[in-house]
Amino acid sequence: MDNILEMRGITKIFPGVVALDHVDFDLRPGEVHVLLGENGAGKSTLIKILAGAYTPTEGTIQLEGRPVAIERPKDALRLGVRIIYQELMVNEYITVTENIFQGRELKKHGLIDWKEMHRQAGAFLSDLDYDLDPRALVQTLGIAKKQIVEIVKAVSSQCKIIVFDEPTASLSPKEIETLFGIIRNLKSKGIGIVYISHRMPELYEIGDRVTVLRDGKKIETHSISDVTPEQLVTMVSGHKVEERVKQSFSTDEIVLDVQRMPTVLNKQEGISFSLYRGEILGVTGLVGAGKTELARSLCGIDNLGPRQITLHGKPLPVKNYTETVKNGIAYLSEDRRGEGLVLIRSIADNISLPTMDKVRSGCLIDQQKESRIAREYIEKLRIRTPGENALAMNLSGGNQQKVVIAKWLLRDAEILIFDEPTRGIDVGAKEEIYRIMFDLAASGKAIIMISSDIDEILRAADRVIVLKDGKKCAELTDVRKLTKDTILNYSFGVN
């Protein structure tokens, strides 16, 4: 089969860093070619070269057998290459139709032909077997429907290649199933798909071939059916990743007791639960079930009125997040880049930020002490970095998460709320995050782990709360006997 895309000897050198080292990659029409690797392996750089955001230092690109120069994003668009990033590029304040035709509106007699544009938008949606009103404002849509708008915009412009970058990170299982149906539809039209994801089960469901990158180099390319998940993990990490056996450290001591706590989605009835010393309490549910809302209310970020919360049997006033932190409760947001870190500051600065009194000498920061403490946590948490003065923005997702954990360990938080702790983190780094969580539980910390990834819940949690429409619909204690289907049934309201 002839390749629709051939990238040969692609090299990209930034000052002091070889991001890509003579990488070869090809794509066939009508296939899903998975691009797999750790954060920092070179996947994003390769895609940005294909998108025209970067120009390669060396290497050639061919589309449909013809050499092409992709020097700017508009070159990629002209050649039929579309990238659907994890952070969607839709315009929230206009309609579905306007998004689809933005920049190439149809005109009749010098005026925009709204009727024809709505008709064509509806036809494109129908062709993908998706029911969506073309006149709907995009800001009223959920994340899955916004993603569909991006896909339709790509297809309507006669694209030949679509790159999906972590497309299922914010989708429910049902929405993922819908997306995969659309991807299969695109394959049937001969469109080549490059698929980037860290979720191993997805690769086997939707992928045809897989190319693994590591440290800017191409490792191997295989048919998905010819390799096992364990082999792929080894290729990605460069060594065999040992999955640590889950051991429960939960005790009978109630650390936190929550009664009828109001959340944005459930202000009247509220949510009640207890948390035990050494426990990892999993909280899961579909997208929009109210998981993050629960965390924000518990921490006082959303202060929605009176609630009955006790810490070690004593009433805990939850006025705001500052007071919550003082009481030993830390929230590790799912948006670690936007809310967990100061990206333009160093690792050392980020670690010491919530606990300045430990690195202060009088009115000044003791930089030697700050650096020493940072190095201790870099070693303890195995943070991969050139040093404590490296900027947080230059770390991979897994290492950024470790820095967030480090700052709350320095603060000596007793209760840690992890919101989507491994979202966007590669398979090897996931096991490292789980190792850290298990070690924290073993030391007596209490953990609330919020996750949409049911495999993650089954991997790490001691007990599971399932939310639906902002309410607790199940509390499941014997995790060893739990199955994915059981949790999904509760999530969908199926008894």
C-alpha cells in the first residue's frame, strides 16, 4: 500500500537539545497509526513539524509521493493536514456552522449564504452519523461535541491527514465509543489518522500500527496485533516497568468525616463520606458527574454554605482554600500547569512556594537551603531534571506532577486530594505516581483520588465512591471483587 505521508530523517535541534534525531515516520491512507512515547520523547515536536509550527533542522516530507515544504501552519492546511489538539481550538462564541466554515465562508451575491452553510454543515454531521444542531452555540456544547465540531471542520476542508492528540482525555466511555465510531468512518474514506494517547487499551481497540519514540529517536514500528502491552511499555521506557502489587494500608481511624456537603451540582442534599488514615479513596463517575466539584467544595474553593466536616473528630471550618491548607488538606488540581505550578519559576521555587517559612532566613529566602530541600525531593520522588533550577514549564507531565506532590509533602499535608493524577502522563510515569501514592498511604497519609479512568481506580483505590449527576450513587468497599462493568453500570444509573 502506498503511503500518504512519509517523513524521513526528521531532526530538530533546539539550543542545547536534540528534540528529534533522524526520525522516520509514515502513514497509509485509511489507517490509524499510533504515536507512542513518554512525555518528552519527541511526539509533539514531530507533530508540530507536520503542522508547520516548527521547521525541521534536517529531513524531508512527502505527501502522496510528492516532496513538500511545510514551513508555516497555512502550508499544512493547504496540503490537507489537520491537527486536533487536546486543548480544542473552537470558537466558543459562534455557532457550529460558523466554526466549521470559519475563514472560508460561502457567499451568494456578495453576502454570506447562511442557508447553504447550515445545510452543508448538517450534511457533514449526518455523513459522520452524528446528530448535532448546526445552529447551536459552541459554548453550550460539552467537550465531546466540541471535538466533533473540530473533526467536521477538518473533514469539510477536504483533509487527507488528521492528527488526534490525546483525544479521549476528557471523554466518558460512551463518548469515547462515539469518537471511535467516527474515526472508523474517517478510515473508510481513506483519511490517514495519527493517534497519540497514553491509554493502552485504546491503542488496541482503534490502532493499526504503532511507532514508539524515546529520547527523540524512533525505537520501532509494529502492527498493533504483533506486540503486547508489556512489550510496548518496555519499548517506551527503555526498561521493564515493574507493576507494584497493590497493598492496602487503610486503618480504622477516621481522619475526615463529611456530612451533607453541598456542591455546585448538588446544593440541597449534599454528599456524605468518611476518609480513613492510610486509605486511598477512589472517586469516579462520568464526565460531568461532579467529581471535581466535590473536591472544590471540600477545599473551600467553592464555598456554598454550611457543611458538617470534622477532622479527627473536631469541627473543621471551611472558609476558603487558604484555611483548608493550614489544616493540612491539599488539592492537586487536574490542571497542574494552570493551577498547580508557576511554570516560569524553577522547581525549587515551586516546591517551597506553599511553605516559605521553612526556607526563609529573616526577611530573605535562604537559597542554599531552598536548593538543598528541592534536591532531596528530586531524589526522593525520582524527578527527571537537569537540576533544581530547571523551569517547571520544561518538565514532562509526569515530572510536573511530582513537583506538585513535592510541594505538598514539604508542607506536610495530611490529606491529599489528587484530581486526575495521571492525565496526560505516559505509562511508565503512571506507575511511578502510583508508587508515590502507595508510599504516602503507607506513611499514614489519607488520599482522595478522583479519576475518570476506571482502570486507574481499580489499580490504586482501597474503596470507591461513584458519582452520578452530582450525587453519590454507590460506595463500593471490596475493590478486589470490583469489575469495570460494575462501576460503569453505577455511573450510567443501571442497577
